[in-house]
Amino acid sequence: MGKKVILDVDTGTDDAIALMLAALSPDLELLGACSVGGNRALSYTTENTLRVLEYINSPATTYRGCEWPMVASLPKWRRPMLPFTSEHEEAKNVHTDYVPMPQATRKVGDKHAVTWLVDTLMASDGDVTIIPVGPQTNIGMALRMEPRIAEKIEQIVFMGGAHAVGNTTPTSEFNIWMDPEAAKIVADSGVKIVAVPVNATHAAYVTMDECDEIEALGTPAAIKAAEMIRQRIRGYMEWQPLDVPFAAPVHDPLAVCAVINPDVLKDVRHVFYDVDFSGGASDGQTIFDVCERYKHEAKNAYVALDADRELFVKMLKEILALEIK
Ligand code: RIB
Ligand code: CA
């Protein structure tokens, strides 16, 4: 059996592909998926997670998690874009309310995602990797509910954060911006952390031509992944065009690929990592101390500032070519 993983997702288009990689890869054992509010409201992200796993015949269960950030949305001035609706630029273009798969017939698991996370981790041998690719609310809540889970998590490999260039504010990336307090709890947890920020995911962009190559694989996962990446490319060209035309970052699958083969991450630094939850102009900023200004602070995270794009696309094609019969 492969490396045990749990995905925490706000299923949108890139989360959907991350889920398919985790479910299809022979190198991973997907123990379950936890939904969280983010790209869309929780009802959508939960339904989308159910749809994806059902569509590819994955046996993994979806557990419904937290709708709202721990505290960030309480003062209205602090998160004016919430509740997150399709009016927001990214939501309108890069994601769709529902992923392009049939409505789910499956139901969510019988526990809240936070309870399931705590129960599963406490019963484990300490060999579980958590892959959060949305706001980290569920993980932060689980760490507050039962701090001892920190000794039971092998590593947290998250998609999120930005070093110098944000995608939601000038200094913050969406997943961290949505729930900075949760991200701070994770940062301080003592668990081994690998951060996959937009610096890496933007380096690992996928092109329209590569969508055609992926679609030509002909499997259900490949055909849907190509459709969703094309959606992302169209959305990014309207919202935040890359320097490369007809291309878009596909953030979340890179975190899954990093667990399968760490070589897909480049320029990985071991740093002191912190999160700004001050509510000020840089609220939600991830601080990766690459210049070691805080010499007295312990280095608590590995951060990838680049990625091997060719290896990433190769891994996408290899895994999306698989099926669960
Ligand atoms: O900033 C990119 C991240 O925010 C991705 O995980 C995307 O799915 C959204 O959650
Ligand atoms: Ca996501």
C-alpha cells in the first residue's frame, strides 16, 4: 500500500485534480477527504468533492468540514469578499459552482471532518500525511480540539502562501488569506511542514496544448482534468494572465505530486515560517524568512520557491492515465 494521505479541500477545479491524483496514484493511500469553505461555499465544495471521488470510483469518503474561517470573517471590514460568491473575479472564471461531473449519489461521512481528523490521527501509527489545499480551518480546529494529533501527523504538505507576490492581496495567497489564524496554528504546531506557495505553482503552469495531450489519454480522470484546466486557462487569461499565453497554474495537484516525488519541488529552503494575522494591510501574509533575519527563531518549515514543470506535467499524465475499475 502507498503512503497514507488525507486531503483537505475547497473543491474547485484544481482541488478536483488533486483529489484524482491522490485517489489514482499507486504511491498513495487516500484515507479520506475533508471539505472546507473556500473557492465556494461549503455546500458546493462538499458536493464537488463527493462528485470527483464518485466519478473515478474512489472508495474514499468525504467528510464535511468548516464553512467559515475561525475568526477572520467576524469583523466585516476584514474579509469584505466573504461570503465567497461567484462574483469574485477568481471564483467567476477559474472555478465553477459545480465541477463538470454528475451530481453525487454518495453521502458525506457520519462525522464532522474535524472530529474524523482527530479520531483517525489518534488511532493511527503516526504515518499520515495531511495535504491541505484550501483554507486550513479544519486542520487548525483539529489541532485546537486535540493538540496531541501533532505527534501523529508525519508531515503537512500544503498548497498555500506566497513569497513576495500574492494572488488575493498584494501580500497574501487565497488559502492563507481566508483563514490566517488557522494557518498560524498549523505553523506553530511543531509538525513537519512543506509549503507549496504560488511561487512554485506558477512555475508549474500547464498549457492548452498540454490539455490536448492529457485529454488524449482517454481516461475519465484525464478527460475531466483537461476540461477543468482549460477552464482555468480561460479564467486566468481574464483575471491574472501569466507571462506565458494560454497557460494557467494548477495549484493543488503540485502539493500531491510533492508527496509522491519531492523532486517536483525546486529551490526548497528550510526556514522560519510565520503568518500575519494582524488584520492589517498584510493580513494573511506568509513570512518565509529566507534571509534568516530572525536567527533566534527555529526553522519550522520547508518552502519551495520553484518547481520542475516538466516533471509535474509528466506526473499529471502518468497518474491521470490510470483508472479504478
Ligand atoms: O491560491 C490558490 C488556492 O486557492 C488553490 O488551492 C485554489 O483551489 C484556491 O483554494
Ligand atoms: Ca484549493
